[in-house]
Amino acid sequence: MAITWSLALIVSAGLRFWGFQHPKEFIIRPVLVWILLFSPSVVLGLWLILFSIKRQDS
């Protein structure tokens, strides 16, 4: 969970820095919304699946 929060903080800081560098209106692409919305869930889901597979093998 700490990794997810860390990545969220990095993305947030990066977007804020980018906003300072480009003060014009930000037109967000739908692909970016999908990535930001679903990538944490997918990564955590894959991690849980891999963890459960390793646990069954032991």
C-alpha cells in the first residue's frame, strides 16, 4: 500500500510541476484518465494473484 501511495504522490507532484511549466488549459485525454483510474487496481490485483500462486506452491 505504501508503494501505491508513493506512486500517487509522485504522479501528483509531476502533474503539479507540469502545470507550473505549462499554464495553458489542460485538455486531458481519455486514455490518461483510464490509466490513472485503473492502473493501481490492476497492479494490486496482479500482485495478489501472484502472491496467492506462490503461497499455494509452498
